[in-house]
Amino acid sequence: MSNNYPPLRTQIDPYIPIDQDPDFKPKQADPEKIKHYKSIDPTGCETHVHLRDKMMPEPKLLRPPQRDANYQPHSEEISDFPQTEMVPLPESFSYQEGSYRPPSVPLAAGYYPVSVYLYRGKKYDWCSCGHSWNNPFCNGQCKWIVTRCRPVSFNVSESGYFKLCNCKQSANAPFCNGTCRLVVKWAFKSHKGFFHWTGYGLFFVVLAYWGVNWYN
């Protein structure tokens, strides 16, 4: 049986201009499909993060100033490229009543809330970075590590026991709103959590095996 199809070409001939190569047929986009596409802002995937995080400035594209065609740079020239807008970090945040969002990824200090007795009218500083040695309260450790997290200052109107967030992900921080349950579910379903807990399990299994067979 004869094959009338021309032989397949694995690469474009570099000696033939593209506009003259009959085998160069790039795939064109379907105009009926692309007309529904949405243009994504090039400033990042979280283009509206500044609306949720008051410590995040509005994203902007920084462009250098226009130069003359005869411009010649020299070594002692000071750059006039626009500087990035900086927002200074405060000493602490105030209670945001259900709209809290961690400025940086915090360290989960635990997977369940801490029940603490709080006194009416007393000011407390809740640790939001997770590195405090006095969890759930801040001890200033956030000032010595690379993080934008700062303590949340709050007080209560009535004395009593309150559940304070320990996973550092609660939107009602410093109080727990049940987000820790989702964190635990994510830890078991994700690849990181699987290998994390599997490693812990194998460690204790090997440790128990050594303890039983130590004198054998």
C-alpha cells in the first residue's frame, strides 16, 4: 500500500524564511473562544489584596523615565528610577472584628485554641506570628524575625475564659472562629501534610522497634 502523505518534518528549515516556508502553519486562536477571555492585571494574581490588607499598598507598575535619544549614562550618575512605596509597620494592630488577615504567613503554634482567663478592661497583645515563647501572647519575637505580622492589641468587656486562636489563621483574631479545623483537614489532605505526619509516624515506629530490640 502506497503512502501519499508527505514525510513529517521535525523542525523548521533555518535557511528558508518563515514567511516563505509553506510547512510553517502556526496554530491560530479561535476568535469565538478568546472573546470571552478576561485580561489579567500584570501587577500580580492578588490584585485586590490592598483592599483586604491595610498594610499592603496598591500595586503599581514602576517604569523608568523617558530618556533622550542622545542620552549617555555615566558611572557617577544617581538612579532616578521611581522608588517602591513603603508602608511602615505599626507596633501592633487593633482588633478588626472578623476581618483580620495575616500580613505574612504565620507559624501555626497549634491545631486547637487556648482557653485563657482574661480580665475586663486589661490590654492584651495576641501573638500573630506564632513564634512567641509566651503563646498566645506576644513577647516581641516578631521584631527579630523576617515577618510583617505584629501583635493584635485587644481587651474584653467581661472577665472570663476565652478561646484564643493558636493556628494564627482566624479571621476573628485573636479569638478562635474554627479555622483550626480546616487547617487540620488541609494538613492531612495535602502532600506536605501527608509526608509530614508519615515522617512522624515512621520516626516513632523505628524508635519503638529499637527500644524493643535493643538487647537483641
